[in-house]
Amino acid sequence: MISKSRAEGWIGRICPVEPEAHAAVRFRPLAVRMRSLLDDRRKPSLLVTSSISGQGKTTLSCNLPIALASIAPSC
């Protein structure tokens, strides 16, 4: 179970390492879309930002690279 505690220090995040885990499957369509957008750019980069805390920036920043790696393991 992932802690949802807002206590000081590290807050639990979803970082699936199992390719068929529910969270991993949910990130894959986003990774496919982002991959196609990033491939079209000369210098691909991505900025994850939000004006409000708790909207998932860290979760996205941790999981999107894992999902990208799962769809293009040679990259």
C-alpha cells in the first residue's frame, strides 16, 4: 500500500516496475503520445509544472520516464 501521508519527508509515490501493473498500464498511453510529440522536436525536453501543490507533478515525473522506457526499451 502506498502511503498518502503528508508528513514531512518523502511522500509515497507510484513507481511501478511490473509492466502489467495497473498504474504502469495507465501511464503507457500518455507515454506513447508524449513520445510522438518529443520525436518531432529537434531538442526534445519536457517540463512538468503546476500552480498548485498535490496535483501529481512528482508522480508524473517519476512514472513517465518508466513508461517511456517500457515502450522503447532500446532508447
